Amino acid sequence: MIGTTIAGHYKIVNQLGSGGFGETYLAQDTHLPGDSYCVVKQLKPQTTDPYALQIARRLFQTEAEILHQLGTHDRIPRLFAYFEENQQFYLVQEFVEGHDLGQELTPGKQLSETYVIKLLQDILEVLAFVHQRNVIHRDLKPLNIRRRKDGKIVLIDFGAVREVKTLVVNSQGQTSFSVAIGTPGYMPTEQASGKPRLSSDIYAVGTIGIQAITGLLPHQLSEDSATGEVIWRNGLQVNPQLADILDKMVRFHFLQRYPSAVEALQAIQQLANPHPPTQPVINVGSIPTQPLNNPGSTPTPPPNPQPTPPSHPVSINPNPDENQPSIAPKPSSFSKVWLWVVGGLGTIALAAIAAINVPIFIENNIKSKQSEAKENIRAINKVQTFHRAELGTKFADNFNVLALGSLSGNAEADTPNYSYRIVFADEVITITTATAKDPALKSYTGAVTRTDSADRSVMTSVICETSSPSATPPVIPQITGRAPECPPGSVEVEPVEP
């Protein structure tokens, strides 16, 4: 390819990279004056099947249009052109002069917390722009993050367009993708199984942050065999707040990470600037109007205030006693009675306000505790759905496997207000209860069922709440083959999407 010209005016100058997804070249646009360099990416589908090529062509065009929209950000390379030539697809993008982040993250070198916080903030600022458009990068790693000559961080090589390269067709004419997009070590489990989410990018950024602060590559980090969580602190002296943020970014379950770069950026910004300065309010009228002294000169004290002469004569009583300040007369009996009336009315008013607010406070306190139980059951249902669909052959039967953070233990877990228990878990159904410890609270039961048909599997989830305060959770029957239903004496809180 070196020395050849494609599309009539992109002359290939040098090869920048090569991999399973295609080739990347440095090219010169001969239609522009001077040394106008750009990056040309070549993607060749693995199949020559006409139907698969048609799908690849549509996919390539869609993803290229997305890259064109993202290129409006000053820290994402602009897309100059995209085209097809000889059943090969090409992208032409802006060339970013500088170096990749791999040159800064030297193995064995632990970088400072200040560097790590600034790096995370710089990456997340650009990624937040991407996530706000519901786009997943899919291959964030040091080699795909460049520091421009002006010091700015630039995200390159978005992975979505590479699906063109991995598209294959089977003997029945069905298309699929042969390889998950991403890089091992920076790619979480759900992405490896072909189901990336916005929080998959958060995992990659968190891994880069851990790499920077530990000096260890991802494959050198340990993993908890029971929960799958990354173990990286190991006595490392690090700001607990920064460590907690990194831990949340690389949680094993995507539901426990920051949902997108927007939320992760907010956390980092609060850490970088916990007390934003406020502009002091200056009373202009209190500022003296005298000129400033020259540097080094002795400050000139303000002149002593002179008494203002009276505007009219003052007569002085020759009797000294009459010149003393007068003493206010004692309140009359009528004034005392009035004070007692006002004070009594105030006390009655405060008592009335308290009588109204106390029940409201109690009610709000009950709702808050019940919300805790509903949120925990909802989280359990979602993680169970993920665990069954992507990780195991059956639903999890203990909380340690679910790795929720707020609940730990085997089949039972406790919080101050509720006792949680995984009542049942097999290949097709799981049931979890939340039993209220306070007789004023309602109890809850959550269930997830898996129904298999000839061509697909469907997950259905439900949360049931007792109709009135009760220490007995609703009993959901272990019925296979159909969606779970709330029994009499309970109501469905809300449908929960698996």
C-alpha cells in the first residue's frame, strides 16, 4: 500500500498500525496545498457474501455518520471522508500530532494522584460528550488515547465501525459478528459477551486510572475469585475518595458502575475541587475613597474625625440631675397581661405546627425505609438477570456472588430495617424476600423467571409489596414456564425491565 493512491488523492505515506480489524495508514491529501496529512483506515469484511456485504455497507455508513457527528468536538478527530473501493471500506480522519498515552503509563512507574485525577477528568470530559449522544467507544485503552501537542487529551479509534470487519454469515444465511470489539484487560464481561453498555467504557477508563496509579498492567492485577472484583489497593497509599471512585468504575457488574461518563465526571470534579471558591460580596459603600499609597511609602493614617458643630444652640440645665438619662417606666399591668396573651398564642401555634409535622415526619421516614427495600430488591433482580443470561447456567443462590456491595452473605443478608433472603434459585426462577423488622413497614418479594422458546429466551421480573404493614413477605409460587405474579394480599410495585 505504501506509495499507492486511493480515491484519487489520498497518497499512502506510512503504515501506522495493523491488527485483526484492519490497517491504519498515514496519508497525504494531494488535493490540498502543503503537507496535509490525514489518517486512512482500511476495513475489509471477512466475507464476500453479497448479502453480508450489503449489511456491512449499511453498518459502515451508519457508523461513519456517527463519527462525523462526534468529530464536531475539538478533542475527537474529524472525519474527512468515507468510501468503498474494491469491496473494502475506508475512513479518512484528521491526523492528531502528539503521542499515545502508552508513552506516559510506563510499566512499574506509579504516577501521582494529581496526575491520575487530571487524566481521568480529561478523558471523561470527552467521553461525556460521546455518551450524551448514546455512543459507546468500545475500545478505550492507552493506545487509543492521544495527548496532542497542546497537551489536550484526544480519543481516537472508536470501535463500533470495526463491526464491518467481523461480520460473518453462516450456512443458513444468518449474519453475526465473529469477535467482540474491545481489548482484553480493558473490556468488562458484558462487552466480551457482545453486549456493551455505556458503563463498559467507564470500566476501561477506571482500569486506565488504576494502571496509572499502580504502575501495573491490567493482566498483572488480582481478581476476587468469589465476586470477580479487581483487587488493586494492596496497601497502596492513596486518597480513599479517589480509590472509591476507581473501585466503582471497575465494578464487575455494570449496574454497580457509574451509568455513564457524565456521572463519573461529576464524581471526579468534586474530588478535584471539593470546595469551589465563591465570589466575596463587597459593599462598595464601605471602601475608602482615598488614593492608594505608592509602594514602599508609609501609609497615611486617616484624619481624626472632628466633632460636627451643632446647627442650633444647646441649652444646659443648671441642675446636673436633670441632665442624666431618663429611666424607662415599668410596664403597666395591662402590658403584662398583653405579653402573657401573645406568649400563650405563640406556644399554641408552635404546638399546632408540631402536631401537624410529626406525623408527616414519621410517614416520610417509613417511606424512606421502604424505598431502601424496593431499591435493593430491584438491584437483586437486575443482577440476577445479568448473572443468569450472561455468566451462569443458573441464578445465583447467595449474595456474595451477586456482589451488590450493600448486601453480603450467603443466602441471607441483613440491614438495619430489613432481612433479605434468597429463597430459591435454579435454572428458571429465583425468588428473594425482604422481611421488615419494624411492624410499621411493608415487606417485599422479588422474582425473576426465564422462559425458553424455540428461538429465544425471555427474562421476566417482578416486585411484590404487601398491601399493608407486615413482617411476612408475599409468597410467589415457584411456577416454571410463565411470568411471576403477585399473590393476593400484595400489589406489584412496578414492572422491572430485565
